[in-house]
Amino acid sequence: MFSISIRRASWCVVLAWCAAFCWLLAALPAHGATKKPAAAKQPASFRSRDPYLGALVVEPTTGRVLFEDRADEKGYPASLLKLMDLLVILEQVERHRLSLQAPVTASLKATQAAPSKVWLTPKETFTVDELLYALMVQSANDAAVALAERVGGSTDGFLRLMNQRAAELGMTNTVFHSVNGLPPARGQEHDVTTARDLAILCREVLRHPDALRYTSTRDRVFRPGVAGKSVAMRNHNHLLDKVPGCDGLKTGYILSAGFSIAITANRSGHRVLVIVLGSVKSQTRDARAADLAARGFGALGVK
């Protein structure tokens, strides 16, 4: 009886070793299998760089840098890229290729843009001027598509204008793949930029007097007087009310990018421009941007 128990125990040991050996074989790659290629390197995660991914403060007229921290770190601009939409369109107006009163008719594609929007419907028509307010105040993605199609013939055509202008300005670390900064669909790529490149863009935007008319507007009604369809637009840039002299420019947010902002303020005839790219929280972003604006004015000797 005792010898039978020993034999059973021996068989259990053998079976256990066999099971372990089979598990090891299954874990090994099959003969001739190729290793999965590593994913392309993406911009650093904003989540590892609280309070921001990168920041820059400049005096916009001269380009003098008053503060910088990781200003060349690549990130996703989100809706900050709408400042390039604004720039391209205002330049078209100033060259008399487009009028602010020109009609823009919404396509089905434009109406499908989400989530921030003014609820355009197919064949609905507004002026370039009204849609620029929607673009800058509401950060309306449907307005961005409608304007892009009107000016560029298509969103692809407008993207070519955006990237061409970025190259001309020396925004060497910027590539646009969308006209509104939304997360890419399957098979598409993220828009990419840096705090330094955004400062270049904002400096150029500030050369156009009409730009601040849109970016400084706090509240505006889209489709006024149209029952059930009017949209009470509220500027997402809360520093317009909190930083003395602030009159622009734009905020941006998507989940993979974090919260970003470009602000400008004018005090005693001196202007500063602040870029904060990729904060984990909007409150952190706003507090840091306000602090950097104060630091910038301090460097210029302005209280």
C-alpha cells in the first residue's frame, strides 16, 4: 500500500513538470514569428509634466522671450489651432480675396462636426464675420469646417493653406491634420505643435487689428431672434475677466492633449503674450498663465 502511494506521488510530480513545460512552450513565440514593430514615437504625455507640458512668454512686437520652459516640447494644440484658421481667413480678407460679409453655406460635413458647435444645419447660410465669432467665442467646430470649405474649397484645400502658412512663418515643429483640432479618427494623425511655434502664430495673428475684435468678445448670441435655434455663446477664455488688460486669444482642450491656452494682455501700452501647453487641469492652466502674464509685465517694468 505504501509503495503504491509513492508511485502515485511520483506520477503527480511528473505530470506537474509536463504541465509546466507545456506552459513554457506556449509562452514562447512561434518559430519564424516576427516581433511586432514599436509604435511611432508620440509627443510626451502632458500628464507627466504638471503644471504644463511647455510654456513661453514673449513681448509680441519684438519677439523678445521673457520666460520659457520646455518651449520646444511637442504636444497637441487642440482648438488653439483655430488661431491659424483665423489668420488664414483674415489674410484672405486683407488681400481682397474674401469679404467678411461673404456668405458661407454649411455642408452636411460641417454640420456633423462635434462636440463644441453652433448647430449649423445643411444649407444654412451665415457671413464669414458671424462664423468667425462662432469660431473664436464658441470654439465651434462646425463653423471651422464651414469656413475651411468656403475658403479652401474643401477641408483638405484649407489644410494646405494652414500648413503652407505655418512653414512660411517658421513653425518648424508644427503639422496640421485637421481644421478644428479634434482628436483624429482611425487612420488619421494628431495635429502637433510646440509652445514656441504657437507664439510665432499668435504674434502674426496680433498683426491683424480685426483679430482682437473676435478674441476679446466674452458673450455673443448666434442666430439672434430665431426662436429655439439661437445659441448663447460664452468665451472659454475665463482670463478675459481675471487678467487686467487681457483681450485674447484662445483656449484648447482634448483628452489626449490636456488644457492649453494662449493669452495676450495690454497694459500701459505694453503687451505680453503667454502660451501654456498641456496642463492636466484647466484651473492649473489658467493660474499658471495669469502668473506668467504678471511675470512678463514685471520683466517689462509694468505693474
